Amino acid sequence: LSSRAFKSDDTIIKTAHNEIGGNNFTVMAGPCSVENEEMIHRLAAEVKAAGATVLRGGAFKPRTSPYDFQGLGVNGLKYLREAADENGLDVITEVMSVAEIESVGQYTDIFQIGARNMQNYELLKAVGRTHKPVALKRGLSATIDELLNAAEYIASEGNFNIMLVERGIRSFDGTYTRNVLDVGAVPVLHKLTHFPVIIDPSHAAGHADLVAPLAYAGVAAGAQGLLIEVHQDPARALSDAAQQLTPAQFTKLVDHVNKIRAID
Ligand code: PEP
Ligand code: MN
């Protein structure tokens, strides 16, 4: 179901404010985590002004340590939804378990399946049964075929509203980059599948100064959208402090991306 052989034309995912895929380009941005009500309202307005049409923000967070900030839960979802509605944006947020699908689904337009859950097959099947758009992140050490099989789990339940997110894969040298952005995966995925391909340069980079160059590379390679972490005061962020962009940095990045897209 995921293959170009099954469906030759690009899948276009329709949401309240976006058509994702095909010749469209979608910028999704916001903080790693929703930290409080005020910050998400301010950020929503700022990323919208820069050109984003989807607001991201984690409320249920898959943190490496159980002692780190785990997100605001349902309150975070409420703040995110209100901030998005106030600014005419769609919402994308992570759902981590089957049990949370119903409550997260009440607040979000797009379910994000995190890299750590790419092969959580029960979760994939359950979001497949909802028919709500899903952004499926590539696992930390997943092959392209494994990513496509994960998408197949969602599609096999009848949900074709799937976008694939390349967010960097783990390699042997994490000293200067958190993960390795697999730019080659973009044209490969376009050849193999009809689903939209999105680049998340933030989690690949791990460092704010690397986010823009990786975003440009992904766009030049044919990505149909970007997922980027933005925070008013990245140094004080409760998660992923090193890689979040300020609104000013993000605005510059989007302007540059538009120039790259205008080339062809
Ligand atoms: C995130 O988007 O904040 C996140 C945790 O991403 P990933 O699953 O790619 O690590
Ligand atoms: Mn993050």
C-alpha cells in the first residue's frame, strides 16, 4: 500500500489549514516541549509570522532519562490547541501509547509517532484505525525498508494520511552532530513511496548552528516540509536546549528555504 507501484501519484494530506505533500511545502515549528501557556501562545504567533502553518510542541515526552521533564500532559495539549487556533495553525504533537490516542486525538490534527516508537506495531495499528494524519519518524537505527514497513502497518488499517520524517539516524560519531541526517533517504523515499517526506533537521543536528545547513540540504534534496524546534530562550529550554532556534534564527531559515525552493 505504501509503494509507488500500488499508487503512482503523490499522496496529499488535507488538514484544516494545509495540504501536505505533492508540490506543497509545509513548515511545522514550535518548541520541543510545551512548557507553559504563555510561551506557546507567543511562539505560535512568532512561527506563524515566519511562515509556519503547523504548530509543534510535545506534551507527552519520550525523555532519555525518567528524571527529566516529562511534559505537561493534557494541560500542554490544551495550551497547544488554543495557541494554534488563535493563530490559524494546525497542531502536531507526539502520542506515545495506545491508551493516550483518544485524549491526544481530541487536541491534535497530526499524530507524531516518535523515533523511539517507530516499531511499536500496536501503536502504529491503533493510529491507523483513527484515519487522522500521522507523522511517522524514522527510528534511531531503522533502515529505509523498516520505515516503509512501519508506514505499511498504519496504511494496512486503512489510514493513508502518512508523512515520513527523516530526523537523523544514529552513527558512530556523536561528538559534533547528534545524529546523521540521511539526505539520500529523501529521493530514495520519493522513488519508493507516494507519501510526503518531511525533514526534521533539529533532532539530526543536536546543535542550533547546524539546523539551518541541514534544513537547506533536505530541501534541496526534495523534502516536502520541515519540522523545526523553536524556543524564545533556547538555553533555558526544559528539553533539547542545544538545538532549538530563536524565532529570529527560524525566520532567517525560512526565508532562505524559500530562496532554495525558488531555484527549481
Ligand atoms: C521530538 O520531536 O521532540 C522528539 C522527541 O523527536 P524524536 O522522536 O525524533 O527523537
Ligand atoms: Mn525535541
